[in-house]
Amino acid sequence: MRMSAVFTWVKGLACNVEHVVIRRTLGNGPRLHQVQSQALIMTPQLQQAIKLLQMNNLELNIYIDHELEWNRGH
């Protein structure tokens, strides 16, 4: 996976969160306001992507070799 593809994938893990907030305004009583925000959820896939992006070439090659060996054994 190329580096730009990884960043696009990581960016895609952000999710929109909508929630309703009840606020009391002066003179009008309670009013509903819808608030939308964006949150980045630290999923296991995102944690792995961050870990892989921090590795240099040698560390990444060792990690890939280790995972290949583990997958062959299972």
C-alpha cells in the first residue's frame, strides 16, 4: 500500500457524530440544537496503521516477514 493510500485510508476512519443538545435560551424556554462534529476513533486498524507508518524500512521488512511466517503456521 502506497503512503498516500494509507493516509487516505486513515482519513476515512474518521466518522461524523451527530447529537442533539438542549439549551435554555433567555425568555424562550428550552430549544433543541443539532450539533455535528467529527471524531477519530482509535480502532485496532488505525492503531496498526499508525504503528506501521512509524517504522523505518528495516523494521517494516522484519515485521512483514514475521507476519508472513505467523500466517503460514496458522
